[in-house]
Amino acid sequence: MIMGTFVMEAAQQKAYTTIIRVPKQEAAYTYFILEASEGFCFYSTIDESLGEGYRDIELVTPIKFKQDIDLLLAKLGTQYKVEIIDEYAR
């Protein structure tokens, strides 16, 4: 199981968290791209953003995939506004 393997790997190594903000109308596409990039990260919507015109999304990835996530977010940023709200290692 790929997701189970990812969760086990994430537990065994440092994870990197990135919180992004995307326009509400682009959220579904963002989720689609994240799902298609299976194994790079898992994500969740931050509840406080649900009533706003944007979605804040928390991405958690093993450190070894941080550069890949950064490239993916940069690519999405050429199509619509992707704002990095916070980043930290855990």
C-alpha cells in the first residue's frame, strides 16, 4: 500500500510542512494535482479558511520530497496565485 508506506516513512524521518493559500475557485484543481502527485505529500484544508474566498491547505511531505513540492507549487503559481503562508520542519 503506497499511502501506508508514505505514512511509515514520514514517521521515521523528518517531515516538512508547507501551508499554502490558493483562490477558492482554484482549490479543486489544486487538490486534483496533489492527488495526481501521489506519494509526494498528504494534505488537508485548514477549516478556518472554509468561509473565505480562498483555501489554506497544509501540505506535509518527507524532507526528501521538499524540492519536488517546491517545484510543483512554483508551476501551479504560473497558472494562479499560490501564496506560501508558512513553512517548517517537524
